[in-house]
Amino acid sequence: MRRRSAVCGYGRPVTRAPAPVHLRTLTEDGQRAEDVAAELIAVLGAARESLDIALYSVRLPGPVGDAVAASLRDARSRGVTVRIAYNDPSGAHRDLVSPPPATRPELLADLQVGLRAIPGEDDLMHHKYVVRDHQALWCGSTNWSQDSWTHQENVILTVSNAALAVAYAENFEELWTRGRLEGTGAGATDAVPLDGEGNTVRPWFCPGRGEQLSHRIATAIGRADRRVRIASPVLTAGPVLGTLAEVTAEQRVDVAGICDATQMRHVHDQWAANDRSAWKMPLLARVLRDGDFTGKRSTPWGRATIHDFMHAKVTVADDVVFVGSFNLSRSGERNAENMLEFRHPALADRLSSYVDALRERYSEPVVLPH
């Protein structure tokens, strides 16, 4: 029998993760956009030299957006070099998972900071991070939007670590100088210590290391002997799906997770119409049947609809955590994405509890068409 972990409450920001990592988890209606903005503004307001910002989608109308914009203008006025690279919203959008960006470049231009539109058509510039002074990082799964901060499940991390920040600054420089996502993220990155307690973090960047990242996550899942917890909008990366099918069939480890049920059905329909992807369908069915997965029935995307997707991207395998912007998908491997791999028992416990809490809130199984 699979072992079950205790389920904790949801909707509370986790504010006391061991230094130098600050973790905040978001849930639908679990926090105000103003409070998320205040944390971001604190990060921006501490800049003294540079802010390198990579964003898939940014759309913050009203007072919340005004406050964030004011913090960027304030940074510029005190001599901070501010640069924003964003996914060009004018391109065709064929990604199966990520809704199209809501960015309005003319509003960004009003900030009078450095801007670089990165073409995103078949593949996306899907990052969501801020590098401050090459010393600290603000990252995770959330876009800069009202819906992202109020109606979606997301994870935000602030990490104070110079070696990590430099790796992200180098990734940003690739995007900035190339003006495209192709060829970025291929540089080797190593794990770096976070503290004196043996906790470490390693950055991963796609598309350069996208396939390697999928295999890395799959290997961690395959090696787990206590628990695997997953939050991901979809499960379509071949190595991850194959390993999950094996470990759930053997029931040798406690495996559970949550997906976005609406987006999973959409992907399943796409697979059914594509012979090159149809082989994944029985694997996915087996994982959903033998694993303990539930789904959030989010509102199908529309320009005028509420955007309440299950948007967190977390994998916990024993005391190893992968968290960032990377969906567990084939398209994610080809996008410009980033992921942090932590070896950190306390962080693993917190995020495992977060996933279990979401599963308790959205307890319906994911039902796919036959």
C-alpha cells in the first residue's frame, strides 16, 4: 500500500523558511495582490546597481500595477540599471500549456527602462525572474498579473546567494544580447551551498538543458524511497511520465500530486489527434490510475475569463525539490525556462505539505476522455 503524508492547511504564506531562502505559496483567493506586490516592491527597492527582469507575461492595471511601476521608476532615478526582457506578445501562440502573454509593450515603454522583446512563437520566453545586483534572486512560477497573484496556485522564492544570482544574470545576458531564446541556457551549472547546514541549490535553464532537466527530475523520482509530490499544470515530459508510470505501478513509494484538469484534457485531445504523441496516452492513464493525483477544474482560457489555473510547478522527491517556471512538458523543454534544484529537507517538507493541501482542496480525480 502507498503511504500517505499528513495534509496541512493551505493559503498561508510560508515566511520563515531557513535563511537565505524565503518561500511564499499562493492559492486561489488565499492572498491579496497588494501583499504579493509589496514583497516584490521590497525586492526591487533594495537594488543599488542593477535589476535584470525576465518575464513571460506582465499585466498589472490599477493601483497594484502603479505601485510596481513606481518602484521601477524609483530604481531608475537613483541610478539603478533596469532591464526587462519579455516574451513578444505579437507572435503566433501554439504552446499547449501556457496561455498567451497579456503584456502591452507600450505600457512597458512608459517606464523608460531598457526593454528587449524576445520572439516567442512555437517556443516561449517563459521565464519569471528578477536578478538584483548580482546578489539576490526573485523567481518561481508566477507571472506578473492580478489573476496570477489572486486566483492561481503559484510558488515564489527569494534567494540571497551571489553564485546563484550570477548564474541567472548570465542567462539574462544571453537573452539580452541574442534577442532570441534559441541557444540560451546551455551553460553548465553546479550546485552551490546555501548555508552551513548542508543545504544546496543548483540552477537549471532551458532550452539548452531542457531534456537533461526532464531526465534529472525523472531520476530523482525513480530514486525516491519515501515520497514523491508533484504540482504541475500538465504531465507530458516523456522521461517523467515513464518513470512515474513505473513507480506508481510498483507502489514502492508514496506518490501523489495535482494537475490542472482542464489543461490535461486539452493536452489529451491534442495527443489523440497526433500519432507522434499518442504513445503517451496509456502511460498518462496509468499514472493517474495508480498514482494519487487530483485535478483543479480551472476555467478554460479566454481573454475575458478569469484565469484561475493551477499554475505551480513543484516536484519533491524525498528531500530534493525542483521548483521554478518549468512545466513537466515536452514544450517546456524547448521554452526558455528556469528551475531550481534544492537539496533541502525543510523546504521539501513545506512544499510537500503545500501539494497535499492543494490535493485536499481539489480532491476530484483527473478524468480523461476515453
